[in-house]
Amino acid sequence: MSYVIIGNGVASVGAIEGIRKVDTTTPILVVSEEDTPTYGRPLISYFLAGKIGLDRVSLRPDEFYEKNNVEVKLDTRVAAVDTAAKTITTEAGEVIEYKELLLATGGVPFMPPIKGIDGSGVFNFTTLNHAHMLLDLSKRIHRVVVVGGGLIGLKAAEALRYNGLSTAIVELGSRVLSAAFDDVAGNLVAQQLEDKGITICCGTTVEEILRTEQGEVIGVRLANGQKLACEAVVVAIGVVPSLDLAKDAGIAVNRGIKVDDNMSTSVEGVYAAGDVAEAPDMIAKEGRVTPIWPNAFSQGYHAGLNMASEEASPHPGGLPMNAISFYGLPTASLGHVNPSEDENCEVFTFTDEENGVYRKLVFRDEKLIGYVLVGEVDFAGLYTGFIRFGLDITPDVKEELIAGKPSALLWPEEEFDTKWTPAAE
Amino acid sequence: MRRVYPNKDVCIGCHICEVACLTAHSASNDVVIAAKEEVATGLQPCKAVYDKGQLSVALSCRHCDNPSCVSACISGALYKDQETGRTCYNEEQCVGCWSCLMACPYGAVRRNVTKGKIIKCDLCEGREMPACVQACPNNALVYESR
Amino acid sequence: MLFKPISQNFSDFVIDRENDRCINCEVCVRQCSYEAHYWDDARQCVSHDHTKCVGCHRCEAFCPTGCLTIKKNPADFRDNALWTPTYMKHVYKQGDTGGILLSGMGSPADKPIYWDNLQLDASQVTNPSIDPLREPMELTTYLGSKPDKVSFEETSDGPKLTTKIGPQLKLNYPLMFSAMSFGSINLNLHKAMAMAATELGIAYNTGEGGLHPDLYKYGNNTIVQVASGRFGVHKDYLNAGSAVEIKIGQGAKPGIGGHLPGEKIDEEVSKTRMCPVGSDAISPAPHHDIYSIEDLLQLIYAIKESTEYKVPVSVKIAAVHNAPAIASGIVRAGADIVVIDGFRGGTGAAPTMIRDNVGIPMELALAAVDNRLRDEGIRNHASLVVAGGIRCSADAIKAIALGADAIYIGTAALVSVGCTLCGRCYTGKCPWGIATNEARLKKRQNPEVAAKRLANLVRAWGHEIQEMLGGMGLNSIESLRGNRDKLRGLGLNETELDILGVKHAGR
Ligand SMILES: Cc1cc2nc3c(=O)[nH]c(=O)nc-3n(C[C@H](O)[C@H](O)[C@H](O)COP(=O)(O)OP(=O)(O)OC[C@H]3O[C@@H](n4cnc5c(N)ncnc54)[C@H](O)[C@@H]3O)c2cc1C
Ligand code: SF4
Ligand code: SF4
Ligand code: SF4
């Protein structure tokens, strides 16, 4: 009997590597709805922008599956899971037994109830196929509107702009990147995009997608009455976890599939990881769906370890983080970056508009809990260390961090020694 | 596996390890050409010496067992070599998203702005002894299994 | 830099930077504790100031491209046999400062070095030489009082010694690391000496600055010193070592005391010396309780009492005119070891005039003391140890042939860990991390590395001594002690030969 993994995203890759760390023999079966071997999902924007070719999108070398004794069923959707019988059933009706099961089904784009949204000319941007479609499309059209000013929306807009399309972004919030960034950082990015000719409309939303009688998209009408002409719309306002399989199988779900530190769901032998999972968060200390790449991989990895081993390997907890560049302007944000007034956080910011540099640090209870960096991201990792390891921050250390000079020598001595200079065996 | 371990008690902050790293990763393998010409076209050391008061220490990638950088890498450029245990980097694949740079809590990934790619210690692929360890005049770096 | 005072104009050294090869890595800037190298903001490159260079060569050694050479300043004074540049620079400096000239390390003055005029013998035909690689070659040395004669008794297990022999310090090599106090050099080097001495089975001397608690564990290979300042002296300290040494004088500065500037007294030094942080530690010129041989006797016995007669007590004096008579008094006062420190002995700081003009060469003092003790029939009552300017194993073996039991090496030990004899020990800024307690600088001596180098040095000398002994047909260092027949003088006058007790070569 095999380990079975549903989904072939990065959580799945992490799980394969985790399982193989412990168990090198038991076969693994991966069932995936998509028809390509695993690829770097975020790379689709690089692909669409023409920065990399198809040859570079795959996440692991071609021999990855074979070398790890993994059987992959591509283009196969799983229709049901039976946790009592320990089987899964594919849409084609094939019943497969599993030893342990991992649900790594990720999420699907959220489609809001906008008038005119059904029909041709409306796209998403979460899969390689979407990227192919948009690439194709961009050869035929001139104008596009992207709904959603989050990370995926902006990356889509940037990539489409690279293809010469006149591009507009519509964002309901007061700024772009509202989740991960604050006003200043959001505006620095917005500025960068606008400089490259992308139109940004914040504080409003698309009320209707305008179509010709034949159903062809000709524009959008915004809540503020403004109309934007375009031949296509890309909807990128977030993903919702693909919960159906779990729900139908009676596995506990909330916003995502509920898992504990070990990525174990409410049903024994069934694990979940990645964008579909609601796992404990490192800072919030409660279950969160954090649909980002590094979490997906590491949750998958830990799920894999736990599936294959008796000994529990708890995940250190999810940590929201994003590093993205827009037209060469690098940004990084990690942890808790937009605390509310009543959270008792200390926030320090530094802005150098002339050079497009911004830094924001959030402290709570003498710990660093979040940061945003724009322009200068070189020391991001050193800040991350303080958050990841929950290091104590003395006033001197705080001063250095605020001044933009993090260093491993600011770690408490004991922490430094155990991490960097473990005693010789 | 053998890794490079620093010893801050005896590191004198001379930065010679950085120069050695630079030279070892240069095309010319000549310290003067590396520093004068190749740096201008994007050569950078993976080693970084940190100074604070009387303390100095030279750090680079720890080649973690369960590395955050690999978790974060969206392109597959970073991966764990099962045989050697090293955290490896394939520059060809890297798209310069800086995810790893942010994720590595040790600050061991650096940005090569010229190339739009990252730089990370490779334990001097192909050398018996990493250049920094060999160059350190005070045994403040050792290459051993712990 | 429009106008330089004359003292700077004739700076000792010039820094030669091959600009083609300089990569502006600032390694030199970081290494130079005298700030002779600096980052030149205006030119955006590394630059230098010749006048600050003390000629320690640290930058040269560290420059990764080898683009630096430290050269003697070629600016020449008009030739003058009397007014050599040394004296002119002294005068310029005193014109600037109005102060006493200070120096570090042993005297560099051009005065006779008798080692260079002594040749060793070797066996030919009549007495076969010995190959130390094939046959045992004994270097083990015991320091301490030896009985006038020994008596045995026959037992069923064979003969048994009935004479009671006083405490001895056992050395696997006839070499020891000299007294260099913690404070004048740093803890890293003390640790290195302690580690090396332990590994080699020899001893190192704490000097007059007490013993750091971390180093008590090396006690079996430690000689603890008691000097006029009594720094760090207490009962545990006296009992921590395998010998106690009373320091009366030092070859580099006979007749004067010591002065460790407050800047060198940090927390650790203060704790060890038992004196306040930051205040100058002054060792008076004399011991205020010793004004006669009788007083010395009291101190020797006070120490013997407190160490329960378990360890030998040594007394160290500078080589001065009356050394033989003084040594005789010391032996009669009960010392088990007498140490003669020649005028070339090193120092952390000494007035230049005194360093270069007071005291006599150790070679002559050694021969004279050995003669005198023999003449008086008390040579066996104490071991004779010499210090001050031993540069190589040949110097050491010649000292043994002249009558020494063992040799203290100080300068050679420091040179083995990087000292370049720049002679600026008293500034506390030693770029090689030796004569400094500055946290950033002292780290330049990694105790493990330094210990290894020290041990290497002694081992190397040990091998060479064995080779030379073998060549002379001797298989034990004992057979060479005071065996002046194995020495011949070269180019020495009658008086010198007479004092040294050696024949001229050819005789
Ligand atoms: C354009 C874009 C850019 C991004 N950029 C970043 C970034 O820069 N940084 C970052 O941290 N994150 C980024 N993300 C988010 C990141 O890609 C995701 O967090 C990550 O891919 C989630 O991985 P996963 O394995 O959990 O799920 P997914 O990669 O979504 O994989 C789930 C897989 O399961 C399959 N599946 C679902 N249901 C079934 C079923 N019933 N049967 C069979 N197969 C099924 C799906 O087809 C899919 O292939 C980006 C996402 C996108 C779309
Ligand atoms: S780059 Fe950082 S996370 Fe990756 S292996 Fe090195 S130290 Fe670990
Ligand atoms: S910068 Fe390069 S190596 Fe780092 S995560 Fe991105 S693609 Fe991977
Ligand atoms: S070469 Fe050695 S002593 Fe110098 S900075 Fe590097 S680790 Fe420290």
C-alpha cells in the first residue's frame, strides 16, 4: 500500500521529500488534477512576462519522481475520500487504497458575484494553464483590467504589462497589497507600477463587466461610475481552500482543513498541508490559513515526516511572509505587519523616498514580530531570525535593528552558540 | 557532514576570509583581478564578517538539515543534495525573487544585484577545504562534522 | 600635514603600497592598531601615514595581495660615527616630549654577543658520536638543591637511597618560558604558555602579575613569581605552582621597579593582581622588606613554610657587576634555584637608557657565578638558570656548557607567536595581540594556535640539542653541564676567555 498525496503543488513536493527522509521504500502515489509535473506556481508570472521559458518552470529535475519512487497520476481529479475504508476514488471511478493520505489540494481562485462575470474573456491567474491562456490572449488584445490589488493581481498586471498591454488594476481597499503592506510600502509599490504605465484604481470595485451583445468583453464599470475599456478581465482577489473532498469525508474543516502541529487532520492517517490547511500560526498561536509558498512546502515536509515516522515532528508554526519585486523594486514582508491599536505593539518606520527605501519593524513584548522592507531587502533574513527564533530584544538591540543594522551578533549569546557553534560531537 | 563552524572568541575581524571567498569564486582565481575587475561585473563573496564592539564573527550558510531557504525557493534553484547533505544552489534556475533571502533566518543568502540572482555559500564546491577556512589566520573557522 | 616636526620627518619606517595590487579591502586598516593605514574618504581608497608606522609588519603579513612592504626610511642623516640616527632621534623625541625615553623588548644595542664567539666541539674517531634517532638521549632536568653526597642502603629489593633529597622541579627539556606577567602580556598567551608547558612537561613562569583562576589547573607546570609589588600573592597562589620564584631584579632594567599603566588593568587583570581596575600597578624598585641577604633568607623561608617545603624556591636577579657574590649569598640564604637575567632580557617597558646601559651580558655573569659557586663548594646547593637573549638551541646548549642547568626563553617564545620586536610593548597596542589586553587585539592570539607554536619551538630546540649532544658523543644533558671543555672561544681576548673559562679555538 502506498502513501497517497492528492495535489501536486509544492506541499506535495515537500511531503515527498519529508517521507523519503524517513522511509525510502514504501511507494508514493501522487494524484493531480493538473496535467503538468510540479512547477513553481509563482513562476507563472515570470513565464507570462517572458522572463523565463517553459524549460525553467519545473520545480524539481525531471527524474525527481522516478528517483523517489513516486507514481504520478496527472490529469486525474479525485472525487471522494473514504477514511473508513482508507481509499480514494478518482473521477473516472478508480478506487485506490492508501496507507496514509495527504490532502494538498491547495486553493481555487475566488470568483465574486460580479455582474457579467460568467462568459468568455474573464480569467484567473493561478496555474500554468492560466498563464498559457493569458500569453495567447495578450497577442490578440490591447487592454486588460486586473481585479484585485493583492500580490497575485499585481504580478499578473506586471506580467501583462510586459506583454505590451495597457493594464489597469482595480482594488477595493485604499491601497494595493493591503494584507502584507502598510500605506507607505503599498504606495511605493504603486508608484513603481504607475511609473511603468499601469493604472491603479483604489477604493473602488468592479460592479459590472461590460460585454457586447455577442458577449465579448469591452470594459468594466466601477462602483465609482468610471468605465474602463478592456478586452479581458483577470480576477485575482484571493484563493479559497479546496475543501470539498475533506468536507465530504467528514474531516473537520473551518476556513481550511483543520490540522494540528503535526499536520494531522481530525481523522487518523489523514494529513493536510499547504494552501488548503488551517494550521497553527507561529505568532498568532491559533489556526490560520496562510496561503504562501514557504508554508506550503514546510507543512508538506512535516506532514511527510509524520506520515512516515512514528516519532512526531511538529511544524514550528506558520509564518506569513512575502518577498516580491516589482520592476526591480524588491520588497519583503514577514510576520505581523499591520497591528491594530489595541495590540500594544511598538512600530518603527524609516522612509527614504528619494531612494525608494522603506523599513517598518513591529515589536511586541520585547520581541520582533513583523517587518516590511522596500528597496533594501538585503538584511531581511537577519530580521527573520529574530522573529523565527523569538529572540529577546534588549533596548540596545532594538536600536540597532531600527537603524537597519541587524546582525547575528545581536542574538543572545546562548542562542548564537547553539545555532552557529554547536559543541563538537 | 562537514560544515564550516565559526569561533567568535578568536575571530579577529580581519575579513581575510571574505577576500578568500571572493577569490575562490572568481573566474580568474587571482585576488587582484577578482577584486578589481570581477567585482565590477557582479562577483561577490558568500562569507560575511559581522563586527560588534570587541566581537567579530564570519558567517555563511549553515547548510541546515531542514533549510528554510529551500522551503521558500519558488524555482527549485535551491535544493538539498541527499548524498552530500549540502544545501545546493543552481544559479541557472534562480529568478531573483529573494524569497530565500527573506526566509533564511541566518541571513546567509545575499543578493547579487548585478546578476539579479542570489549568492550563497557552496562550501567551495570542488575544493578539499573551503577557502575561508584555509585562509583564516587565527583558526577562527573550522571545517568539521559536529 | 603641512608641517611635520623633525621627529616625524625622520620616522623609522615608510610604507610602500603597490597601488596596482591594492584592492582596498581594508585588511591593513583593521590590522594596524597604530592607525598608520586608514580609509581616505577624499580619495576613496586606502591610504597611509608613514610616521605612525612602528615597523611591526602586521599589515604586510596580512595583506591578501602582498602589496605592502614596510621599509626602513631611506631619508639619510649625514654620516656621523658619533651621532648615529638612534641618538638623534632620541634627542628629537625628548625635545618633543620632555620625558624619559621608554622602550619595550630587550636591548637592540650593538654590544658583544658572546654566543657568537663560542664554538662547540664534536667527536671524531676517538670517541664515537651518538645518533639520537637510534639511541636514548636524555634531556630531563631536575631543578632544585642537590645533596653533597648520597648514601644507600642494601635491601632485598636492591640498593635504596637513604639521603633525603629536597623538592625538585622536573623538566623534560632544559627550557622554560620566562616570567612575563599577566597584564604585560594577556591571558591568551598565559594560557598558551601553560598549555604548551603542560604538553611538553616543562614549566612556565607567571611573572609578577599573579595567576588567573582559569590557569590553576596547569599548576604542575607553573612557577609562581613573587615580586616587590606582591601582586596577586596569597597562600593559594604560592601553593598553586611547582616552584616559587622571588624576583629581585630583571635584566632589562636592573635596579628599577615596574610600572603597569592603569589602561592595561582591566577587570581580569585587576582580579588576578588584586589591585583596582584602571589604577597603575607599581612594583617598587626594591622589596621593601629585603635590605640584606638575611632579609632575603627570611622571605625564602617564609615561602618554604607556607608551601610546606614541597616546592623549590628560586631567586632571580639581574646580571650586574657583583652577580657572583650576590648569587653566593642567595644560595646561602636557602634558595634552591638561582636565576641570572642578562641585560638583553626582554621587558614590557623599560627606560631606554637603563635598558641599553645597565647590567652585563648574561654569558659572562653565568660563567662567573658558576665559577664562584663551584669555588665555594656550594654549586650543588642550587640549580642555576639563565635568561636573557637566548635566540636558538645553540645559544642554549652553550649556556649549559658554561654551567647553566636550564634556560628561560622569553623573547624567543614571543617571536614564535608572531612578535616582530617592534619594541612598542609599553603602548599596550601590540598589533600581534601579545603585549596588550585590549579585547579586540588580544584575540589575535588564539591560545590553541599559540600553544602549538610554543610547543613546536621547544620540541625543535630539543631535537637540535640532542643532535649537538650526540655529535659531542654525549647521551645526556647532564654530561654537558659546566663542561666548558666542549667550548672554544673565537676572537675573544685573554680576559674574556678567562672569565668564560674556555680556551681559544685551536688550543
Ligand atoms: C501567480 C502566483 C504567484 C504567487 N507568488 C507567491 C510568492 O511570491 N510567494 C509566496 O509565498 N507565495 C506565492 N504564491 C502562493 C503559492 O504559490 C501557494 O501558496 C502555493 O503554491 C501553495 O501550494 P500547495 O501545494 O498548497 O497548493 P497548490 O500549488 O495550489 O497545489 C494544489 C494542487 O492540487 C490540485 N488539486 C486540487 N484538488 C484536487 C483534487 N480533488 N484532485 C486532484 N488534484 C487536486 C490542484 O490542481 C493543484 O495542482 C503565488 C501564487 C500564485 C498563483
Ligand atoms: S541559506 Fe540559510 S536556511 Fe538555507 S541552508 Fe543556509 S543557513 Fe540554512
Ligand atoms: S531568489 Fe532564487 S534561489 Fe532564492 S528563492 Fe528566489 S528563485 Fe530561489
Ligand atoms: S579570516 Fe578568520 S579571523 Fe579573519 S575575519 Fe574571517 S573568520 Fe575572522
